[in-house]
Amino acid sequence: MAYLDNAAGAPLRPEAAAAIRAATDSGLTNPSGAHAAARRARDAIDAARDTVAAALGVDAAGVVFTSGGTEADNLAVGAAGSARTGALVCSAIEHHAVLRPVLAAGGRTVAVTGEGVVDLARLDEALDPKVALVSVMAANNETGAIQPLDEVVAIVRAKAPGAVVHTDAVQALPWMALSGALSPVARCDLVAISAHKIGGPAGVGALATRGVPVRPLLLGGGQERGRRSGTPNVTGILAMAAAMRAATEQRADEVARVRALRDRLEEGLAEAIDGVTVSAAGAERLVGHCHLTIDGVESEALLVLLDEAGIAASGGAACASGALDPSHVLLAMGATPAQARSGLRLSLGWATTASEVDKALDVVPKAVGNLRRHSRRIGAGVL
């Protein structure tokens, strides 16, 4: 299997696997008790919280551990938004974990350009002092288009100074430094991340808060300083911290290596297949994303053939795989419904090899050719 669906979830890093084994072997359990075993678990979580806080550029007290990116986004949008009176605003290409709670709360979306980048002029028009929260992702999960967060934050501070700025940084985390003076993410009030995009385990994530009080979505024992009740996933939290340390230390080398592989994959497919369009080609993109639309080919049929040939890929967001609806991201970028059903996302990650790219360059053009020949035969009444 050539695994090219890292945007859905990256393979577990050895550092994360080692952290899972260590946590299991040491018997770490519920950290809420008063005994020594609980204290050891609390100490381990505190150390992990420090690691996550450093990677995101926040105080450790501002890190809320969650069950993943979806809960972190909902906590930010639902809790921070409901704590204020006013409208909620997000870009039209947000992950559904942001888009749906914003719309459910009566919020509105802001259009994007044909390159999949939030339209700053439209954002400016959508804001006023009554807006409570603005959410724009750091980078899109389908196309990889990086969003202009510096400009977004500046517009929000000028037009809606009381609003909280949230960013879904789930896809950005493997490839972008999220802390430091040069990171636009560091200017946002709330930042959501998920462990399984960087080679940590699925089912754990975090919301970084910069001085913004959030109302809990889950009520119970008052864990996470009353912001997220429930027994913490100790093993998952420790593994996420280990993955974040490894990703941070190795990021520069991984970015350079993966960018070269992605460019070779993208250029090779565009040369081998007629009617290929690289999505968001004119925008700055995450190095691991190769998103294409292919004329006359529906992604569902193509994905079946690729899977049979040993290529793991997707048409877009992993949670929408197999759905008949066209991509809301591509539609927002101006694609027709047919084009929005023709997307192919080949996403690379820390473990991607040159041989996997070679296999995709061999298999994908053949699969597209087979589908097009089959379509022509049907059109000619042969079948």
C-alpha cells in the first residue's frame, strides 16, 4: 500500500508509540485521585501540557486537552461564541467542525477567492463591532491553501475589536511553526489542533487559549480547570506531546524532503494526465498537499480503482469520504458541481517515501485512463 492520505491521519511516529508503551507499562491511570499513582499521572500530563504550550506559544494554563480537533473547534466556536452576544463569522471553506456550529448558531460565512484564500475585502465588509467570533483556518484541509491570518487578525481588530479570533490549525500543525513572533497563528486567541495529523494517536487534541475564557461544552467533574470535564486520556496526551516534540525537531528536514516529493508527484501527474488542474495552484500551500481536479472523472470511482491498486487517497475531507455531495471547498472556490466531484487529494507526510510517489505516478494515470475509456464506451452504447 502506498499511503497518500496523511491529511486524514499520519502513521504513528515511533516516538509516540514509545510514549504509549511507557505510559501503559508504568500503569498511569486517572489523574484525579489523591494517591501517588494519580499524582504521577498528573505530573506526566503537566509535562505534556508544557510541551504543547511551547509548540503553540501559549501559557501552559491555556491548553485544554480534548478528544481531537472537532471537539477543540466546537469548544472554541460554541463556547467562546456563546459567552458573548453577537454574530459568528467564518470562511466558507472551513472544516465542518467549524462551519456547522457557526451556521447552527445563526452565523455567516465569508467568500474565498478562486485560489481558495479568504477574500479579505469581503471579510472587511462582513465585520462590525457586534461580531463576537471570527474563525479562519490556518490552512485548508483539502487544498492545503494557507490563509492570510496576519491580515485577518488586523481586519478583525480594526472592525470588530471585541471579537475573538479562532483558527483551526489541525492541518497546519505538521508543516508550520505555530509559535513565535513570525507566526500569524500566534496572533489568534484560540487555536485548535489534533494529534493524529502529526503522527500521534487519533482521539486526542487540544485547544490553545490566549487569555480567552471558554464555557465548557461538557459538564461533569470539572477537569481541565473546569473547561472540559471527563477523565483525561493520559496515554493519548503523552503520545501527542511526544509526536509534537518529534515534529518540531524534525520539521525543517521533513518540509524540504516532502516538498520535493509533492512537487515531483504533482508535476508528473499533470504531465501524464490531460485535463488536470492543480487546486489553489496560485496560493501558498502546505507542502504535503497535492489536490487535483480531473476532467471527466468522478473521484468516487477513481478512489475505488486506486484502492484496488494499493493507493490510499481521498477526494477531500476524510469525514466526507464516500459522500455523494460535491466538495463545499471547491464550490466556494467557484467550481461547478461536476468539478467539485472530481477532486483527488494525495497528501504526503513524515513517513512518505519516494517509492510511494513512484507508485502513484504509475497507477493514477492508468486508473484515470481506464475510467475515461469506460465512460466513452458507455457513451457510445457499447456497454
